[in-house]
Amino acid sequence: MAALLNITRLLFKTLPDMILSGWAVLLLLVAGAVVFLQYRRVAVTEAELFGIPKHTPLSQTLQSLALGALGGIAGSLLLSLAGVGLVEAPGAASALLYLWPVSIGLGAINPRFICFAYSGTLLSLSYLVFGWPKVDVASLVGLIAIMHMVEAFLIWVSGPTCATPMTIGGQDGEPVAGFTLQRFWPVPLVLPLFALAGHAPMAMPTWWPLLRPDAAMAGGALPFGWQLVPVVVTMGYSDLAISAPPSQRARQSSQTLLVYSGLLLLLAVASSHFRPLLWVAALFSGLGHEAMAVLSGRLQLLGVPYLRRPPKGVGILDVLPGSPAEAGGLRSGAVVLTVDDYEVHSREEFHDALLEAPPYVRIMFRMGRQLEHCRVPRPAQGLFGFGAILLPEPGDRALAKLRRPAFFRRSRLE
């Protein structure tokens, strides 16, 4: 226990050194810029669809930096206390130097393949089959597992906070209402690096590290020394919320990802003691991630949409920030029943009622089983200035099409 407390103190001593180091700050700035560009892309899409963006890129980026720092602290603790890190063979480059270019290359094929789960599988299989590049498969898979645990935490905390309303072409061709969820986080981590040139600043328990470094990496020369080294990774989350609200969908994704990462970590630990399992761990990293993604997408596509056109009134998919609809308390899932005592049952009726209303318009709407009322200034442009995004009606065109999912191709918007 004393050794684990000492490594915790060493970890928190290393974190400020990382923050103050020039290259680490540069990496954080680069990761932050990448995240900002991703949020800017989302904002541009929202502005094209709705006139104004629902989310501002700068505020989303700052929030992601703060949450990424928290996730980095939690992940660094897990990595260091369990002894899950990278193994560096003499004269060989760090596995991270291979992971990044392979991930970027895969991302050029499909953006979601930029995940380390896929590049980790390719690198591990390359080493197991050809002996190059030199990577400790168990340690690499264990690192990927811990990273996905951190990602599961970040999705749980902030996964639904950047939800973009969308209508998607359904199985029968009619548009289905839902949300696209997209979040990105720059995550600074401090992890153990095991190498012959490393140093062991303190004695550790006999079980530490959980993942035994591969003796073949150094021609049988063990034990390796170890040291804590800082790295920066960028994590991303992209999902659909059709059969469940964004908050519930994010929780489901987080739980599923936690199960996947837990199984992957168990395989990594087992394979570090029983080497034939390295093949299983390497394959499960990518194939398990793909199966999780495909099953998740199919559940959303085949499930019953949680937002459906009501038999009476006009359904609200979402409201725009700063709009009269938001000021009046309307939100996703609301059903507008009357506008100044005039019943509305379609987009056209809603628009006409707003145009003909007095300077302050009274609206009655239902949230679940509860009736609510609001009084807001009449928008001069009718529904176009009200700021409400309505559920699709018969004859509407979907804003996006969804490709049919295959095993190596998750459902994708076009």
C-alpha cells in the first residue's frame, strides 16, 4: 500500500512537469486545435440546417479541455497504479510513434477508424506475424483498454451535451427524428514506460505491474526499469440517438464501452502471462470494438423512435438557443397544442397561427402528461423566427441518409 501511495505522489508531481514542458503544451495546443476544428465543422452544419449553430465551437472546446484534463488524471491513476504502460525494446521506437500514423491512415478511410482499437489490432498482428514493428502486444492492448475506460467516463459525463437534431431516412423511406451525438476531448496522460534504460524510483508490490513486460522484447533481459512519461491523446465519440433520448443513449454507450474495455483489459492481463492469448487480445481490440459499434447502430435503427409525430398538436424535435421557443420553456419532446386558443396540427397551421397572433402570443403545450403555458413575443417571421425545430411530417425529406450497417461499416450519415 505504501508503494502505491508513493507512486500516486510521484504521479501528481509529474503532472505539473508535463504541463510546464514546452512539447507537452505544444501537443495540447495541437490537440485542442483539432478538437476546435471538429466542433467548428458541427457548428457549420447546424448553421446550414437551422440558420444558427446550436453549439459554439469555442465553448465546447474549452469544456472539452477541462473534462479531458479530469479524464487524464483518472486515466493516469489507473495506468500507474495497475502498472499498465508501454514497453520499449532497446533500439526500437515507441509504440505510440506507430499508433498515430496508422490511426491517421485508417481515419482517411473512415473517420471513426482513427480509434486506437483498430490501429492497435493492425500493429499487434503485424508484430505477431512478421515480428515488426517491435511492440509488446499485451501492454499495447492494456493501454487501449484503459483509454476506453477513460472515454466511457467522458461519454457518461458529457456525451449528450453536443446533440444535433436531425431527421434521417428510415427503413420505409419516411424521415425519422433523432439526434447525432459528437464529442471530442484532448486527454493528457502520464503512463509507465518500461525499458532497459528506465529506472525504478521505488520498490513496488510483487504483483505490480499487472501486465508483465514481454521478455522477448529485450532478448530475455528482465526485469525492465520503469519511469513515468507524459503523452497527449485525442478521444472522440460519435453516435445516434433515435430509439432513446441523447442522455439515455450516452449512458448506454458508456456502459457498453466500459464492458468492452473491461474484457479487453482482462485479455491483456491474461495474455501477458499466457502468450498464446496475445492473438485473442489483438483481434478482440479491433473486432470487439467493431461488433460493439455495429450492434449499437442496429439497435438504434431497428428500435422504435422515441420521438414520433403526435396524433394531436405539433411535436418539437428541438429548440434553438436564444429563440422565443427556448424563452417560453419549450424543449425537445414538447407537443404544441394551441396558439392563442387556436388548435394547431401541422407545420402550416402553426406558422399561420403565429403570424396572426397579437404582439404577445400565448402557447399551450404538453410535456409528457403535464400541460404547460407560456407567453412570448410574436416572431415577425412566424415559425421561421420562433426557433422551434419540428418533428417531420408526411412528405418531408430527411436531412440525412443512413447507410445500411455491415460488419466492417457502421451506420454512417451521408
